[in-house]
Amino acid sequence: MAEKRDYYEVLGVERGASDAEIKKAYKAKAWEFHPDRNPDDKSAEEAFKDASEAYGVLSDPQKRQLYDQYGHEGPRGAGFQGFTGVEDIFSHFGDLFGDMFGRGFGGGFRTPRGSDLRVAVELTFQEAVKGAQKEIRLRRRVRCDACGGSGAKPGTAEETCSTCGGRGQVIHSQGFFMIGTTCPSCRGQGRVIRHKCADCRGEGLVLKEEKLQVNIPAGVDDGQTLRLSGKGEPAHRGGPAGNLYVELQVQPDPRFKRDGADLLTEVELSYPMAALGAAVKVPTIDGETEIEVEAGTQPGTVIVLRGQGVPRVGRHGRGDLLVRCNVAVPKSLSDRQKELLRELADIDGREVSEERGFFGRRKRR
């Protein structure tokens, strides 16, 4: 398999290019390599697909950030799997192509794509870092069983529009120019329904509650969105389906703070433990583990456990677990503890205070 080209190189832009520059570059590439302008040219079709995949990543801030950090595997781990073909590209960027070529260009733009849907999924911290399969419920319009999605009464069928002859456009002459406008009879569809289905009233879609299984990749973070291509609503009368966007809401874990693929946790040490060293247990995403704290550890010291952090989305390996050592100072001491600490202060030549009454203190060497 050939190695993928750099997305910025595909579009011919610098890595720091603005959104407007990326969009302009893609329009130029799409116009140059569009299949309708290059019939039966496989190399042009592949160039069109490459440019569309590059634009699909670089036009999305989240996918672009993942790509800049992790290369081609980054967006893939966040749910971007590229496009299945030219029709998938047309359905995903339908509005953009309509602006570029007009609604009648290439035939595929007359049929609108189905509506996109959004749903929020709540994950525990552990589900986010380990990956999970979640069942979601959503109400969406699906193809009508009675008419098979055609919108026509069973036993009948759509008919070619007599106004535009099935082209979806009517042509008007203005002097030397011929101008095409959307057909008013079929609204650009090219076909009309004379006898509508009673169940869906000619829409071809009915509302239904459904369950879907969503695979959550390991390492996702709060606020990320997964795109499930073609899992939105079908379009009216046979057009391509929209997409389902799954917005991830990750519950915090009081034991950890997250920074990308790295985790931060804290461990509390007593003064003797910090001074003399000790073995202490710390939490990890795989369960507790024991670490060795060296003698003389200072407050704020960070111990790094390599590869004990969060899996990197779309890549091999994991981040690190950073363990910050806090030295706890007791608020109350027994008489014996006070005596020992004063002896230590005497050895160190340090002055300490001894409480006398409610207001008074006197220094003690």
C-alpha cells in the first residue's frame, strides 16, 4: 500500500494556513479533478478523493489538531475513516459543491443529503481511557416500509417530471445566453409523485425510535465528537443519508488530572517518609501500583511512570503517569511527637516555638 501524502502537500498549502486558505485550495483542486470534468480518468478521480480527504481533516479544527500531533492515525482514532467513494464525498460536501458548480452540475447535487443528527453520550473516565461500546437511543426518520422510501402509494411509482423532462432544471434564453433554473414542478428532483403513500404522506420517511451500538475508541477525551458516516437520517426519496455526530461527555475522576495522553495524580507523604524514603501505593488506570520514594524527596517532586497514562488515539503506546509528592504537615501532635521533633530541631540548631497560653508563644532552642 502506497504511503499517504501529507494533507497540506495534497492541497498545496502551508501548515499554518488559515481556514479560508484551506477552503480556497480545496475548491481549486475539486474544480480541477472533479469526475464530471474528467470522465473515465482514474488518476483525476484519485486526486479528487485525496484532496477531499485532506479537506475533510484540515477543515475540522479537532481533526486538524489530531493530524498535526499524530499524523494520519490521529483523525482515524477520533472516528474519521475517510470517504467510501465519490458519492460519499458529494453527500458530505454537498453545499460546498452546490456553491462551486451550481445545483445541476454533475447530476448528483440535485438530490439533497439527509439530515445530520447529534447525540450526546456520557462516559465514565475509565470508559474514555479504556474504550467502550455504548448503546444509544435516538428518534430519527427512517425509510417508510410501506413504500420502500419512494413516497409513492404502493402499486404506483414516481413519474418523470413533464416540465423539465427529468433534468431538474428548466432552461431560459436571455439574448445570447441560456440560463438554467431549478424546475418549479419537481423542485430539482426530476421526478414527481402523483399518488402519495398514506403512511409517510409522500415523504418516504417515518419517525422511529432506534438503538445503535457505538464503539468508543480508547483514549478519547471530554468534548470530542465522533462522526458516524451515513448513520443520520436518510434523504427524501432515495438521496444519501446524513451523518450521526456523537458528542462525548467524560465524567471527571477525582484521582487524576488529564493533559492529553498524560495523567497527573498526587501522593501524600509524611515528613519521615519523605526524609527516609518509603514504598507507597499510587492509583493508575489499571489499578494500584507500588512506587519507591527516595530518601530526601522534596515537596512537589514529580515521579514519572512511563507508559502508565492514557492510550494515544489512533497510535500505539500510551502517555505517562506523573506522580506529584506532597509532604503533609500534621495539625496536631502527641506529646511524644512534639518531644522528638524538638530534639530534632535542637540537633539541627533550629529555633521552634512552644505555645504558652492563648496568646503567648516563646521560642525554644
